[in-house]
Amino acid sequence: MSRELERAIRLHKSFRERAPTRARHVKIDLPEVAVIMGYLDAVSYTTTHNGKTHRYKHTFKRGSKPTLVAGTRDGQLLIVGGRFRVTGRGIVDLTHHRREIED
């Protein structure tokens, strides 16, 4: 088992509270050229924990915001950069500001 796969399994266990039941390789078609759409203020997603559906919304702090980028083909929307980490608690900003200023 590759190191990256082991890391992915650990992250899945910490976030989803159980081991994954399957794994697969996913081909990601990265664009050669992309358009910067702007900063991503927040991301919302739906997932399950212990068989129950949960909806989450993470609002990025000003210094943590990633860039939203669109490729030229259908289905190419990417989150690039930013100062955050995905953990068992979800998305965690890494920027430490004493005072947050809204854009």
C-alpha cells in the first residue's frame, strides 16, 4: 500500500469515523489553462457520519481563502492554494489573525 493511500485512509477514518469500504483511483484531468474566478469565501458540502446525513459550511478567514479556478472544459472547477488543512474535524484555517477584516 502506498504512503499516500495510507494517509488517505487515516484521514477518511478521522473525518468519517470509520474505515473506507472501498478505494479507487480517480483520474483527474487538470486543465493546461485556467481562469481565476476569485477567492473562495466559503464551501458547503454534505456527507454522512454513522449513517446520518450532515451538511457543513466552512467560511474561510480572510488570510486563509483559497482561489477558485475554472478550467476551459466542462466539470473543471478547482480550489487552489489557501491556508487550510483538512482534518478529522473538517476544514481548519491555518491563518492566525487577531482581528479578522471582511472583504
